[in-house]
Amino acid sequence: MAWFKREPVEQLDVSGEKRVKTEGLWVKCDQCRQIIWKKDLDQNLNVCPKCDRHFRIDARTRLAQLLDDGQYQTEDGDIVSTDPLKFTDLKPYAERLKRSRRDTGLNDAVINARGKLEGRPVIASVMEYSFIGGSMGAVVGEMITRAVEKATAGKLPLIVVSASGGARMMEGVVSLMQLAKVSAALSRMDDAKVPFISVITDPTTGGTTASFAMLGDLNIAEPGALIGFAGPRVIEQTIRQKLPEGFQRSEFLLKHGMLDAVVHRRDLKPYIARALDFMQVPAQ
Ligand SMILES: [Zn+2]
């Protein structure tokens, strides 16, 4: 006979009802360190209500903010990378592609869309930073080129919203070639006198800055965005000088003539509409 008898323990109730779900309801602003209610942040276009820090947003949210009634048709979304170099670093590039496709529901780091901006039909290409750092490989290059060509052929203004770490090194020289390809298409668009507005958001660096992001008829950026070519550490080591405060941020670039304007997210749509008016693109 046992000395002790274990009473049956009542199982802890872990079914959903009794638990309070708090994760994801609050966000900490990394600029002012305040805790913000996620809903407040969403309602404020993902800009911190306390310090105006512009949080990164995904491509779909951006399109919904920019285009009338959040309505648009996507195009060219069926192009996929062939992994031309069969590249492997920490893991195979093919794996990274697969994972990013699953996480974002996109085939690559950009969405091409057609919609209206305050009544004006426009073509928009919006980059998705969460897809391998918004890097530009053959697919991104091809999609942006197609957007440029469609805008040129249809005489529709083009708006490209950049958020990118630069060229996609897993595609080596194939990705570098995209700089030339997109730039050439933009040059033809310029000859055809079709307006191109480049909206540069946090972060935009490397080959993206070195090509289409800086080739707009108007280059505008969101406040506080990191915009540059090489990273600050590389530059400091090369020139052996300490870089000034705020280097490679929108406001610094505006002050030094690299940008035409720094525009708050809430003003972005009316600002672009006004610019298109000025460029004589009428509302329809
Ligand atoms: Zn803040």
C-alpha cells in the first residue's frame, strides 16, 4: 500500500477565453521611447503621435494610403527570380525567396499598381522592405522598368516609393544591370515628358539610391528617412573623418540639395497631387 496518494490535479485551463491577449496591442517608439497604443499608431498613418517618428509601413499599406479609396489593380506580380547564380550564403538564396514569398504573399520586393491619386490616373511601384530588405534583383528591376514603360506609353505619371537596401547581391551582376536598365527606361520617359515622382522612404540605400530613387522629376522623402549609398562606417573608414550629425537623413539631404522636399506622411498625397497639377496632369 502506498504511503501517499496523489489527488488528481485539475488541469490548468489554457483555452482562449480566460487569457487576455496583450501582445501586439502596444508598440514602443524607438525615437521618443513612449509606449503607443497600436490602434492610435494605425489611425495616425503609422506616425508616432508623440514625436512624429515615421514608422516603416508595408507596400500594401502605402498603396492604400496613396491611392483613392485604397483601390488599385496590381500588375506584373507573376514574375519570379530564376536564382541565376544558384547562390548560397548562410542559406540558399532559393530558400530566402521561398520564405519571403510565404511571409509577404508577394513574388518579389515590389508591387506594381494602377489607380487614381486625387482623381488622376497614375502608375505606382511600391517597394516592400520586408522582402529580402527590399533589395533590387532582376525581378524588381524588370517590374519597375515595366511600370516606367507603361507610364511612358500611356502618358500616365509614375510614382515610385522606395524602401530598399540596394542591389540584391545574391544575383550579382544581374542585379547591378538593373540600375542601367531602369535608368535607361526613365531617360526615355523623360524624353516623352511624362512626370516621375520619386518618394524615398526609410531606408533607401545602395543601388536603389544610385539609380531610380534619385532620378525623379521631383525627389521627395519622408522625415527622418535613412537615405544614402554606402553605410556611414564604410565612408568614415574611407575618408578617415567623423561624419556630421544627422548625416544621410532626409533633413540633412534636403539642406545639401540632394532632395526637393521632405514631406510628412499625412501631406504626401495632397503634395503629390499638387505637384501633378503643376506638371499639368489634370484630374479626370
Ligand atoms: Zn515617438
